[in-house]
Amino acid sequence: MKRVINIGLVLIFCVLGYWLYLSIQDPIAFRAERETRKDAVIQSLRKLQIAQDIYRSVTGTYASNFDTLFNVLMTKEITVEKLEADPTDPTNQDKFIKTIIKKSAKDSIFTLLGGPMNLDSLRYIPYGEGKIFEIAADTIRQQNSLVNVVQVGTKYKDFMGTFADPRYKKYDALYDPEKMIKFGDLNSANTNGNW
């Protein structure tokens, strides 16, 4: 009888030990996975931010969909204005020579992104299992003038996988799977990221 009680106690201790291990391991795994996935999404958003800036340099507005964005970047040219001091009169700092250079938008984007890449793949959310970033562009009236605005982003639940459950809020009070991670804002003229 004493032996059965000892075996029962050992089993209870094993189960309690396993629960203790899970209660420690679960928040650590959540935080590590959240940071890994969030960093990948931020890198994609930064590349899209650069793409939108180049698109705006070419067209004067922001792209409201990915097909238009990537088509313009692959086929159009960007105009670069270069101002240099007049070499014939180095003492006069008010005299400049303006040089206009036409450059392929594709070359500009590849230079800024670190080399050739498939731009079409930027529309897909890392760890999103085929989901696409939300993209929107518009114009708003700000200080009596029309201003172009853009917003590109996604909700945490779209890339957090099994950690998209609201129960993980217990490990981080600020975590909300419905919260957007994005750059830009359709209500103000800025292209800053909220990360």
C-alpha cells in the first residue's frame, strides 16, 4: 500500500513539474516568436515604404494597390534634379547649375533595397500564410491644401499564427491581436511606422 502511495505522489509531482515548466516556457516562447515575426513584418513594411516613396517621386501620388505600385516601379523613370555650384565662378555661392537626370525607377528601388528582388513578393505578409498587406491611398485637406496620404499594414493576428489568440495578453498587457502594425495614416500626412 505504501508503495502505491509513493508511486501516486511521484506521478503527481511529475504532472505538477510539467505544468510549472509550461507556465515558465509559454511566455518565453510567445515573446521570442512575437519578436521574430514582428521583425520580419517590419522589414517588409520598410521596403514597401521605400517603394511608395519612389512611386510618389514618379507619379506625385501614392499607390492604392500593389499591381499599380509594382507596374510603375518596373516600367517608369524617376527624375532627379542635381544642383551644383557654378564651376566658372567658385566665389559666388548664389549661382548654381541645375542638372536633370532621368533614372529607371526599377534601378532606384533595387539600389535602395540592396539588389534585385521580386517586388511582387512584398505584398505578402511574412508568416501570413498567403495573406496580403492592406494598402490604401487617398488625399485629405490639411491647412487649406490637398495632401496625398498612404497607409500600408496588417493586424498582428495575420502573422502571429497560434499566438494570435487574445489569451496571450496575459504575458504582455499591450499585446492585442487586433492592433495594426503599419506605416502611414489616412488621417494625417505622415509615412512613419508605428513600430
